[in-house]
Amino acid sequence: MRFQTPLEPATLIRRYKRFLADIRLENGREVTAHCANPGSMMGLAEPGTRIWVEPNEDPKKKLKYGWRLVDHENGHFTGVDTSLPNRALKTALMTQTIPELSAYDTVLPEQKYGTKSRIDFLLRGTGLPDAYVEVKSVTLMRQQGIAEFPDSVTARGAKHLTELAQVAASGHRAVLFYLVQRTDCTEVSVAADIDPTYASALQTAAAHGVEIVAYHAQITPHSIEIGKKLPVCDPQTLAL
């Protein structure tokens, strides 16, 4: 999935109110950009960080830039826009390039299920149980090479796990899909110290048949694509 508009390099001045970031463009002009990430962005929002932003000419948008990437300046990038994993995965699902889900030929985004919830993708295929796929963007790395989720307490994430467990118990497939938006990670774990309730809900969900899958995102200032599959820690080994 290519970015709609070529990204521009910038420097982060500060991130605040979760969805706002003051930035300095390469020409020295300071502007406010939209930050499409409700999480803590731990380790990604330090003043002075080199970033990449996407400009827009939409007259309906007050903010003319959207923060898309952190540039670690060592050849690696992190995608900070939490909407991009769903867009990238939708393309992969429709082209049937995710092996675990390639048998499904119908992709239905944002379907109602559970208690006032929406599943990211409902997949259907002839002779197959429906597959409910919940996508999580992973951007936290505290140990070299290990991506962790979540980066802050997520009651919503725990609720989704409970509902996925109910889906699995009803005979359908329930899939938790971690997309690691970092190019410097090779495995995925759960930050149980940050949110033990989420970690406990993940243990329960896995015990009830929820499938846990993780893939790496290939990220450049030009595009984001689904890359290779990554190993995920066994939820039952987490120390709560």
C-alpha cells in the first residue's frame, strides 16, 4: 500500500493531547500535524525525533499534515498511524496473500458483533467457518528485537479478547492479528507489566481457541506492506 501523497521529512517538536503534534518542516516552518495514534507511543515521541509526515490539500481538514512514520536514522522505521495496518491488511486479505486466511474470498470490514463492538474484518468462504479478525498495531520495543503490545492500558483491547473468545466458543474462527509496525523487530510478546488485565484476557482467549498471528510490516517513506510472519510468545508463559 503506497502512501497517497509523497511523505515529507520533519522534526518532532512535541506531541500533545494524543492526536496533535507540533513539527518543524525541512524548510524551517513550524506547523501542527494530526497524530493518528491514541496510545502512549512510548519511545517514539521524544522531542527532536526525525519523522515523516503526509501533506494534504483537503479543504475539509484543518490540519494539513498527518504524522505517519518515525525514522530511527539507522535504516529502520516505525509506523505510528494506527489506521494503516487495517488498510494494508485489507489489501492482503483481498488478494489472499496471508496463508492462514487465504482460503477466504469474501472480506467484510467493520462488521457488528459482540456487545456494541465491530470486528475489523469478517471473512467468509464456501464450506468454511466464518473468521473474525481483530487487528492490533504494535509499535513498542523495550528490548532489542522484541515488539510488545500494548503500550498503555487498553480496556477496549481486553473487551475485544473476551468477545473473540465467545466467537471461538460458538464454532467460528477468531483471529487476533498483530501487525508489527516496526522494521527492527523479529518477535512479538505481551507487555504484561503495562496491562496485566489485557495479558490475562489474552491467556483466557488463547485457551478458548482464539488464534494469535503476527506479521511484520515492511515500511519505507513510500509504502507499507505486509511482510513475513513473526513468532509470538506463548500467552500461557506470561507472568502476571
